[in-house]
Amino acid sequence: MRVKKSDWNPQNPYTCEASNSKGTLSTKVAPPAAPPPDQRATVFLTVPTIKELENGTATFSCLARQFSPKKYSFKWFLDGKEVTNAIDTHETSEKNASVTLYSATSIFKISVYKWTNTDVKVKCEFDHKTGKEVREAQYTDKLTLTLKPPAERELFINNTVVLEAVVSGDVKTVQEASVSCEVNSVKVRMEPGNFIFSNDKKPHRFEVDYHKWFKGETVTCTIRDRDIKQMIRLDKGDGQKPTVTIYRPDVYKDSVSLVCEVTSHKLGDVYIMWRVGEQPYIEANTSAPIHQKSSTSVLSILTMSKTKYESPETTITCAVKHANMENTRAPLEVSTSKREPPEPEKGFALNCNKDVLEEDEFRSLWSTATSFIFLFLFTLTYSAVLSLFKMKH
């Protein structure tokens, strides 16, 4: 059978059918589907934050987003010379209709001294079928960009996601710096940078769509006219709902401290605030993530007066917002009060006392053994003296 070339396409297959006394068989024939179109990557190079530089390491991330096909390579150059050590690469993929798009990140580290005290240039080269993308960075004018996570007060009270982009470095350069931010290539409105914390720091506040933030979309901020970018996004963790527990003290004096523990197998970003009675939400001291063998926890500590705590009308609530809630605007809340019996200690509280309990048991055993030894020696001595006295008589 012959057909016109214009009629030969995957959407209109032809059917070939054969029959005999035993039955009929058929099969469809069509040309192979055209391969998906190549997709060029969007490439970013991020430079170290101030906080990271304080830890003694300068880390660079070269991110290539949504490209196809998969085959690619990263190369790093330091002052024009290719380097191959201290590099780590990660990749992910996502399905978009019939096309699989890939994203990859290459991480490169050097010493803080080499980055901040020399004129060294760091270059990332992303090589792909669609072409080569090159990004370069240099430490100039001691200018850095830091993105701060959402303000918890805004999250709980106003149900808004307010971020802050802080430019730090040389005084004159900082005051002249202008910042622009976007969420998935859509620009967001920046509030004027009128609030100056100090001469060498200039913050810019901006609001991000609430649902986009909790969905995990990436926020990218750039210092205009400079290749200085930073990205931030919500860490969604393992996708599970965390457990929230409030620990109350058994003994206290003038003030009372309560601990709210938020735990999950792989805990992502969580936001914690407290509420006493019907009063507005209040902030408290929250720890950095505590990584254990099979879980990750975050602790928030609220301190209040003894009088307020012991009032039978006082209900203390720990409220938590995280990405894996059905309704992210309604926080996960756990409450307690003095009128309720205290929760049995568990987890870290038991572990804290483990060594003390073992030591107490050891001391008890040693005390008992010492008593038996003393009685044995006393009896032996008494028998010997008594025998000697009888022999003399």
C-alpha cells in the first residue's frame, strides 16, 4: 500500500488486517512520533552569603533550570584555569506535558580568603545540546546580597509572606545599590529601602504571593547592574505533617519556660508563634534544626510569669505553619494549661536524665556492696577477738 507523504503522520495511523478460517488479526501502522523539541536552560550563578562567609567557606551554586534533553556538563574556572576538585552536582526532573524537563545544580567551594581578599574570578560553564551558557562572578566593592526568610509576625497575623533582601558591604556602594526580585520570572513590587539598619546594610522589603511561597516556588533577587543573585524557597521536607508537643516544667520559681517541639522524619521549614489566652500571637526564641538519627526537630521556648501561668483561665497555645498543611492559612495548634496534668516526659527529656539515672543506680549498688563488706569485716574481727579472749582464760 502506498500513501501520500502528507497523509503519513502519527495522528492518523493505518490499520492492516488479515483474515482466514481461524479468525482475524489486525495491527496499526504509523510513523514514529517526532522527538520533543530541545529546551534551552536558564542558568544562574549564586555567590556566598555573608552568613556563610563567616563560617570560613565561600560556596558557589550554578543552577541550570528546565532544559531538555538530559545530557549536559558543568565546568568551573578560577581565573581562567579549570578546576575539578571541591565540586558536587545534583539533578532533578519534572514532567511537562509529553516533555521531561531537567534541572541541575553544581556546587563549587573555595576559601573565604581567596574570594574576599583577591581579584579572583569564578566562572561556571554549562554545556548543553542547545548551546553553552557561561556565568561569571567576582568579589567587588565588598557587596553581598542576603535573603531573609518570611517574617513570622506577618505570616500569622496578616497571612502575608514578607521577605527582606539585605545589601551589605561598602557604605557608598550599598546606598547606591538597587535590588529587583521575581518569582518564577514574574517581578514583584519592592518597597522603598528607606529603613537603614546601618551605613553598610540596606534592606528592601517585598511581598510574595502566599500560595506560591507555600507551593515551593523559587524567589530570585538580583542587585541591578551586577551579577549578584540570591535565591530562596520554602523547604517542604518529607511532605508529612509534623508532630507538635508542648513540654511543661514540674519545678519553677518566678518565671516559667515552656518548650514547643516540632518533629518530623525530614522536617522542612516551619514557622512557630505562641498565644496566651485570647491575646495576639507572640514570637519566642526558636532553635536551629536539631538533626537526630531518625528525625529532625525544632524547639521554640516561651517564657512567662509564674502568676500568669498558674491562672486556671490561662491557655497556652503553640501554633505552627508549614508547607504540608491542607489549609496553610490555618496554623496547626496544640494547647496546654496549668489545670491539665503534665505530659509524661519523652524523647530528649528521657535521654537527658539517662546518664544521671545510671550513675544513681551505680552509687546505690556500690553503697550496698560497701555495707556488706563492712559487716563481713566487723564480724570476722569480732570472732577473732572473742576467740583470743577465751584462750587467755
